[in-house]
Amino acid sequence: MQSIFPNLLTMIHRWWSEFNLQTRLMAAATLVVSLLMSGLTFWAVNTIQRQAQMIDTRFGRDLGLLLAANVAPMVADNNLTEVARFSARFYESTSNIRYMIYADEAGNIFFGVPFSEMAPENPLTLERHLELPTAEFSPADLPLVRQHRTPNGEVTDVFVPLYQGRHYLGVLALGINPNPAVVNSSNLTRDVTIAVFISIWVMVILGAVFNALTITQPIKELLVGVKNIAKGNFQQRISLPFGGELGELIVSFNEMAERLESYEAQNIEEMTAEKAKLDTLVSTIADGAVLVDTNLQLLLVNPTARRLFAWEGQDISGKNLLEYLPQEITAQLTQPLREMTQDDGAAGEHNFAPEEFRLTLTQPVPRTVRLMLTQVFDQSRETLKGIVMTVQDITREVELNEAKSQFISNVSHELRTPLFNIKSFIETLCEFGEDLSEGERREFLETANHETDRLSRLVNDVLDLSRLESAKTYQFDAVELHPLIEQSLRSYQLTAKDKGIQLCQELEKNLPPVLGHYDLLLQVMTNLVGNALKFTPAGGKILIRAYALESCPETDERFVRIEVADTGIGIDPEDQASIFERFYRVENRVHTLEGTGLGLSIVKNIVQKHHSQIHLVSEVGTGTTFWFDLAVYNGAHLTQPALSSITMAGIGL
């Protein structure tokens, strides 16, 4: 028993601690109200019972005095028969009398109702004795009243002394039953009180259960739903069969969740689309882009950067940038990167301007790159989020700048020589013309005129080359090769005859017309034949050959091959790769001959305009053959497209 009580208290304390403050206050208020109502009810019952007792006391006293006055003479006359008759009649006429007992002066009972008749006296007869409240009553004594409880209720005992005159005869004891109406009223009041107390708690318990089922449960469900939505779970729904305001609240919550889910799906779709656009944009950027966090961990690398740094096929996300960069870049960028990532405070404290680096790489392939480092901050520009490294491959730009510089240098050198010769001879004529003979003056003028022609050819070649390397378009049409080649040979007939060189042509009969530009192809043939005449000694031979090739089985296209062969001095193999560059000359033989060094470069550009390539086969001391293919005209009129990436457009000439 001792162990059960503490356990019960612990269980009650734990059970009580699980309630919130509102529930505790409600329980305390209910307890106070129920106790107050019960107390008021019991107070009313006690008041009614006390009043009933007073009424019973007064009734018993009055009734006892009345009976005593009527039976005292009979008792004095010892007329017990009449006493018995009177008492029995009176007892039967009312239900308020529980008993009537008569006792003599000594307290011995001589009659009672209900009471059996006196048995004959014998030694074994038991004397019945009434214990009086006091030893005796005086005439002035009032009836004595007391109450005692019985199984049938509380009985009022009234003891009335019997006097005849001043002679004390005995005692009349009456038992007065309680008033049935009062008893019933008291019992009813007590039952109502208990019923009220029980009803209050039953109502409280039922209210709590109803509250749990109708209010607490949906509120808890709503609370869980709100927490899930706060965590981002917009698929949360509440399905409880409630109406009224609570039902409207649940419906509104579900509608809100549906809208949030729809908004989330829409936002995710928009973010996915924007991310796809951004990824597409980043992947199509010609420059390399690398994004790292403040720990130099790789977050984003576009395909261009992967190609420049040979990172294709490598999983480098989350790896340290410095571990994968080429050695030349690592040596240059380690310190700047660490300085830019040291700041973790406000952007204004260490706001680095974008820093640019130009480096030459040897791996994976030789190239020149331009790197730019830029800090990335959050939207409020208060916290550093990472660094963006932009990588530009400027190898072509460097090559173009070098070619431009070389071109300008070559043009300046080539222009300086004829200008210097012209100026020298003209100055000599101006200053010493009178001292020179007619033949010398004529020789000086012829030399100046020859240098002027040379300068004009150089300027024309530069303009032709610039025009070919620009974005100018040409209208292609059918070109007959027979008149084209014949015109080229006629232009050099006299020169070839003077040098003792034979010009020949081998043209296939019924050659189909080719697709091209007549003037440009004429310039190609003129330059090739002119170069052959320059480098072919007397007694040599120059041959132009043209013949149709077999059609291509894949595209069903037909081509005509044109060859220009000579028996000249030939070209060394180490010079053949550079022979088509501008102003290129083979120093050990060519520089002694006149020329601008632009002829073959012009030929190469014109042939490329015709979607073909110029080729050569040469052997020193034997001769050289240049050849190229042209597409057969099929009735289409084409416009030559813009220059491809191998041209020198934009060089500025």
C-alpha cells in the first residue's frame, strides 16, 4: 500500500504535466465550480434537514403534551384497558408515530404501541425497562426531545412526564417519524446534488473528448500541416469531415497548400528553364568560364574551359582549382586567388577590381590565354560567395597581331626600296643633270620609271590581297577554260620569247565550263605563269594542263584539274610550307629577282574563294608544278560566301 500511493502520485503528476496551461486552468475552474455548486447544494440540504428537525421537535413536543393530558387520568385510575384502546386508536390514525411507550415512576414499561400484551408474571419473565433521560420529572419539566438514527431514518424521541395534579405517574415516550415529504425532499436534493456534481464532470469529460475530436485534433492536424509547409512540403493535405468555421479553415488550408504546390512547381519549372538557359548560355560562350567558392573548390566549368585546360572526361566538381590548373597558371594565380578569398567580411573592405593576366601555355597544346579574376558577392554585396575566372584563347589574336606587324614591316620595307631608288635617281638628275650625258640621264629616267612600275605593282598586289582577304563577295558563273588559258599565255608570249622559254598548253577536248570568277582565275593563271617565267632559265619550258576528273561517287560532283608546270630552279622542301605566305622569299635564290612576294599569297586566297586548295610538287633543279581543282558548272549561279576562319580578314589593309 505504501508503494502504490507514491506511484499513483507520480503517475498523476506525469499525467498532469502533459496538459498545457489552458487545459490546467479549465480543469481547475471546473473543479472550483463543481465544488461550489456541491457545497451550496449540501448547505441547502442541511438547512432543510435542520428546519425539518425543528418542525419534528415541535410536533413531537406538542403531540406528547396532548397525549399526556389525555391519558394521565386513565393512568391515574389504572385504567390500562382504556389507555391501550386510546393509544391503539391514535397510533393507527396517524403514520407520524413510530412508537408509544408508557413507563411507571421507576421506568418499568407497562404498555407500548406497537407492543405485545403483557405475559403472565413468572420468575423467568424479563422486565422491560425504559431508561429515562433523567431520574425524574418535575411538573414544571417540559418534554425532553432527542433524535436517533435508525435503518429507516432519523426518529425524534419525545419523553413527556405524566402528572395527575402534582402526583408523578410515569413517562410517556413517543417516537415521531420524520416528515416523509421532507425526507424525500432531502433525498432528492442529495441525489440532485450528486447528479449535478457528476453531470458537471461528465460534461467536462465529454467536452474534453468532443474538444479533442472536433477541435484539438484538427488544430493539431493544422499545426502539423503548417510545420510541413514551413519545411517546404507543399503536398500536405488535411482530410477531416468537419463543417462550419473549422471546415472552412481546413478547406482554406488545403487551397493554400494546393496554390503553394502549384507555385512551387511553376517556380521549379521556371528555375529549371532559367538554369537550362544559363547552362546553354555558359556552354556556348566562346570564352572559358570557371566558378569557384571561397575555398577554391570548383563549382562550374563550361566546355570551353574544359577544352582549354584538357579537363574533358574528368569529374572535377568540388575539387581544388589549383590542383588541376596548368603549372604556368598555378604559379601566377595562387597568390592573387588566396588574397581575393581571404576576405569574408563586407565587400567594401577588400573590394578587388577584376585582375587580368596574359600567359603562354605549353600544355596541353601551345597557346596564349588571357585570364580575368572577378569576385562574386551576394545580392546585397556584403558576403563573398566565390570567384569567377574567365579564360580567353588569344592565340589567334596574337598571331594576327604578329602577322599584322610583320605585314606592315614587309610592306614598309618593300615600299622603301623603290621609293629610295626613285628619290636617289631624281635627286641626282636635279643636282647633277647638267653634268651627265644624255645617255646617263636617259638611263636614270628609265630606272626611275622602272622603279615606279615596281612600286605600282606592289601597291596593286597589296590592294588585291587586302580585297581578297576582306569580306567582299564575288558572283560566280560559268567560265570557259580555253579562252582563259590562252589569254594568260598571250600576256607572256613576248617575255617568254625574249628569255627563250617555251610556253605550251595541253587542254582536254570538250572541257566543261567551271564555276568561278573569270577575272580572279585569270589573275591566278597570270601569277603562276609569271612566277614560272621568273624562275625558269633560258631554254626551259612552261606547260599549262587542264583535264576533267572522274565524278565523286558520294556527291556526284565533277571537277576539272588545272596544272602549271615549269622546268625551273625548283623549291627546297623546307621552303614549300611557307611559299604561300605574304612577302616570303627563298633568300638564297629569290631575293636577287624582282617581285613583291605577294603573288602566291594572292593565288592561294583566290583558289580558296573557289572552295579549293592550291598544291605544289617541286624538286630543286628539276622544276615545280602547281595544281588546283575547280568544280564543273552545273547551271547554278552562286555567290562566294564570306571568308572562312583561315583568311586574314580584318588585318586593316
